[in-house]
Amino acid sequence: GKSGAGKTSMRSIIFANHMARDTMRLAPTLDVEHTHVRFMGNLVLNLWDCGGQYRFYESYFDSQRDTIFRNVEVLIYVFDIESAELDNDFTLFDGVIEAMEQNSPDAAIFVLIHKMDLVVEEDRQKLFKQREKVIMEMSQQFNICCFGTSIWDETLYRAWSQIVYSLIPNVKLLETQLDDFAGICGADEVVLFEKATFLVISHVSTLSTEKYDSHRFERISNIIKQFKLSCSKTQSNFQGMEVRNSHFSAFIDVFTGNTYMMVIMMRPDVSTTLTHLNIAAARKHFEKFIPENT
């Protein structure tokens, strides 16, 4: 994405534990910044944060074309929704799609239409759909997934959870095991979060999608990540929490070495001790599918 679109800010929030307000101090990225992030124990993400100034685009398309675009597993392209140079933005994106088609035709491509908080709320969905339509028409050779995002709410976590989900090799097996666990302990929902980023890795649910907020897990990611950062500033460690009212009981606890688990039961009289015993009993079994750091 172009310079100022918000690429480095979102990377810093998700992977470097920055608060949204802290990103105001970040300097523009020059050329390419390489970051190696250990995720889920033995999965290493090699993130290339590419500066978006025009002189760098020329280099990416010319002398660095093979270096930048070859052997790419996932490309994340960021559009600034407030950009005043829309035609130029799409021209640059078209060049990226052409380079990807030549060098990494099997890559997954995600497009983040960013800074949606700057758009009046009632116009956001309409504007997002307009941009998404143009993007899809320009890149029909790829199965592109678009998200509207902002660093100020859960939409950023929703997008990055989907991106990371696409990279986890045994995620379907993990979901099957979660479903079995939910059935054994009588849970209505079970969610796995990655420990460092608190991104949603996997979940199972018996609850109606029409009745409950479809973005609730990402909202929880955002809230707990901010709470964890607040704890760290007071030299405290976040272990877990329990929330209950007259309608439900919710438990968040450390699960494996790389994950947290959230268990939701739609009744208020659930035993805290039994729930934590169930989580502890499942831990060793799930460590077969979620390797420890090596």
C-alpha cells in the first residue's frame, strides 16, 4: 500500500504490542523492513513491510521484482479510504497484481480498506462495497478477500485473525478437536486465541449467528489485548478471567504454551472449579496439535 496507508501501524499493534494511540509516533517505512514473528510455537511469519513512497514502488516493479514478489504465501495490500489519488492507487495495485500473477500465482491475497473510522458510520458499508467491487474486478485471477479496517476498533483483529487462520496448517483438525471438547464439557462456544497477539485462531459455536454479534470474538480480542498491555505496564501478568451474569458464564484461561482458551456456557450456575479442571484435562491432548516454542 501507499505511504501513510497505515501498514506499519497495524503491524505494530498486532505483533509489537503497541496501543493504537502509540502509532502516531511511528516514522514512515523506508524501503522494506523485515520482521520475523514466531506464531503458534513453530510457525514463523516472515513479514515484509514495504514502504509505499513512489520511488520504492518503481524499485519493487523493476530491480526488486523477483525479490519482493517471488514465493509469496500471503500478500496484504492496504488502501487508505481517504486517499485523494484513487486512480493512482488502483494503478499501483494493478501493477502489484500483475507481478503476483507472474511470480506467486498461488498466493492468498487480502486487501484491507483501512482508516474506515474516518468515514461517517452510516456511509461505511456503502463505500466499502464500492471499493471492494472495483478491487474484485481488477483481480479476478485471484480469490481476494477484502476487509474494512481501523486501528481504533475490532475490525483490525477480525482481518488479521482471518489472515493468520489461512496460514495455520492443521486448523481444520484443531476445530474438530475443539468441537469434541465443547461437547464433552457442555460448552456453547469455545474459542482459541494466540497467546502473544490474542488473534482468534479457531472457534466452535452452537449459538445463532442471527441473535449474537458476529464480530464478538474480535471485540474480545481487542479488549483483552488492551487489558493485557495495561497489566504489563504495572509489571503484572494476565492469567485469565471469569465473567458471569444471569444469562451466561464465560471463562478465559491460559491453555497451551501458545494459546488462551475461552469457554462460554449459556447458564449462570456453572462451576468454576469444574470448568478449569476440564480445560486443564484437555491441555495435554491439545498440545499435540499446538506445538510449544522450540
